[in-house]
Amino acid sequence: MSRPIQSAAFTRATLKSESSRIIGILSVLGALLLFVVVRGLVTGQFLLLTIQTVVLALFVVHEAVMLRAVRYALEEGDDVDPERWILNVFVESQIPTIGLFLLLASNWQTPYQVMFAPVVLVYFLLIILSTLRLSPALSFLTGLLSAIGYLFAFFYTEFRYQGSTATLLALPYAVYLAYAGVIFAGGVLAAIVADQIRGHVAAALREAELQREVARRNHDLDIARSIQQGLMPDKAPALDQFDIAGWNQPADQTGGDYFDWQSLPDGQVAISLADATGHGIGPALVSASCRAYARASFLNGGGENGVLEDLNGLLANDLSENRFVTFAVVFLRPQTGNARVLSAGHGPILWYKQEAREITNLEAQGIPLGMIDGVKYGHGIEEHFDKGDILALVTDGFYEWTNPEGEEFGLKRLEAVIHDSHQLSASEIIEKLKSAVITFCRGTKQQDDLTAVIIKSR
């Protein structure tokens, strides 16, 4: 038969089903008890009435005790002992058998007529209700014990009335054996039905558990997203000489990109952007670590010199071989308009010069962070902001996003958007970038995180 299902939810569903089944049995027994009492009073057979009432009352008590055990197991989150299940099957399967013996003692019908009395149908009723146990083995056992009980009553009748005139009304043995066979077949069919019901219930519970797990994970990811978004600045630095804006949109609930700015004790502003490999919760944790290390390094006097080496050493000890972070930081001096740009494998870093109306792509000073410990990086690129100059830091999610034909947005289109929107504010330039890439890609799914920082000299 079916393999055991190790599931607290399935056990609970089984117990609830069993509770409903026992209530159904109690209803049947109650109806039989009422019928017995009424018929006993009408016929005046008070001794038989007493015996039948006591027997039915014992069955009612047994079912009530079983119902209490099932409900107690439900309350405690436990299961009923297997021995009690088997005892319950045995007792219930013999209710019709006891009924047959009571009818034999009543003399209302001839002995062999009793073997075809309506009480025989109770065997099938109990077999049908056994499917609510959601146990093919117990349904099969119910059918087997019911068939044995019927045959026991038949052979008792044969032995008890052998040689009497009652045997004149007996049918061939094959008929009674066929009745027992039909009862047993009912148990087999009930076992098959119980197995099917069990499978459907188990599948429904697995689906429900999966949905709950997905909902829980989505809830956790929403929390992680809100925490990650909360780590990014919600307003630009208050600088009269510069207009600065940043924006991030992960491909999943969380992403591996981040941008940040931080005022330093010497009056500089460190404006950084990073892109951890991949997207999702793993890269999000990496980018959060990178942000924490970077902010600590900036404040601990790392400044412009050696900051990439410090960050690389810290991340190389943390990350596995297949993870790394591209990183760029701009140390901006608002009073002079000068800036030093450092890049660890990050690009593009686009510098738009207003006077020449040209865009230069600044080179990186070394490989991404976390790949190889001990790598030396260059001292960065020193630049001066003239009026209207723009420095754009973007992640590869922009220019690698493809349209339905598989064509990437590309660096040329990215540069064209910056060139065409150079007169707009920093936040408006980012909006133009977003609009341009979404229009170009025409509804294709965002495959990577999008992050952009625009620094514009007023």
C-alpha cells in the first residue's frame, strides 16, 4: 500500500477526517439504537431489547472514547497509537456481525434469511466510511475483517441449524461465499479509493506548504529589500556647487548593486557605486558588506590612497572564488571642484565635458575587488569639474539589457542619452536613461540590476 507520509499537516488532516468518520458512525449507531428500542417496544420482546440496547450502547461508548482520543491528539499535535487504530477497525467491522447474531436470536426471520437481512448492508456502509481514515491498509483490513465476520456468522448458522427444517431454505454455499467475496472486494476497492484520496490530500497539503514557504520567502525578501533600500541615501548631499542624484532598481527583490555618498572629516564627499556579481539575496549580502567596509575605510583615514587595496583585502577574505565586486568611488572636493576617481574593475565611468561637448570613458585602476588578495591599484584619475560637466557612474545592467531581437542597449546609446540631456538636472538625466533603455528593450525582462549616479557641476 502507500508509503507513510511524514507530515504534521497530513496527520492533522487524517485526524480531522477520522473525527468526521466517527461522528458518522455514531449517527448510524444512534439511528439503529432508536430503531431497536421502537421495534422492541412494539413487539414486546423486552429481553432481546435489553440485550440489543446494551450491545449498541457498548459500541457507542467505544466510538465516543475513540473520538475523544482523536480530538485529544488534534489538540496535542500528536497521533493516535497504531494499536488503537487496529482495535477500532476490528470493533467497527464486527458491528454488523453482532447484528446478525442478534437477529438469529430474535426469531423474526429464518436463520438463512438473516444472512441476507438489511444489516448485511452495514458492512458496506462501514467499508465506505473507512476511506475517511485516509489509510488504504485500514480500509483493506476493514473489508477483510468484515468478510471474515460474515463467514463466521454463516458457518455458525450452518453448525447451529444443521439437520433442522431451517436448512430447507438454505441456498448453495457459493451464494454465501459470493456475499463474503463481495464484502471483501468492497474493502479492496475502499483501499484503492483511500489511496487515491490520500494522494490528493497529500498533494494539496504539499501545494499549500509550498505556497506558505514561497510567501514566507517573499516576505523575508521584501524585508531584505526594504533594509537594502534603506541603506542607500534618500536625499542628495547639500552642495551648492554640485547637483548629485542616484537611483537603483534590482532585477529581483534584492540586488547586488548599491550607491552611496558620505561626507568625510576633511570636507571631501566620497561618492561610491558597486556591482557584486549576480543578483538576488547572495549578491545583496556581498554589496552590504562592501558598503560597510567602504564607509569604515573612508572614515578611518584610508582616504584616496590605499582604499582599494584595503577593500580588496577585506573582501578577498570573505568571498568565494566565483564572487567579486566592481567598485568605483569619486572623492569630490566641493570647494575646489576637483575630484579623484578610483575604479576597481568598474565601467563605464563617463565624463561629459561641457566645453568640448565630448564624453570620455575613464579607465579602471585594477581588477574587481575580492578576486585576488594583495593586488596593487593605481592612484586614480584626477579631474576638475568645469561648469556643466557631468560624471556618470552606471552599472552594466543598463547597457547589457537586450531588446526582443537580442540587441544590447550598448554604450553608444548610453553616451548619446547623456549627451542629449546634458542641460537637464542630475535626477532628470537618470530619468532619461531609464526611459531610453525601457523604450529600446520593448518589454523584455530586466536581467540585471540597474544603478546610476550622476554628478553635475552647476
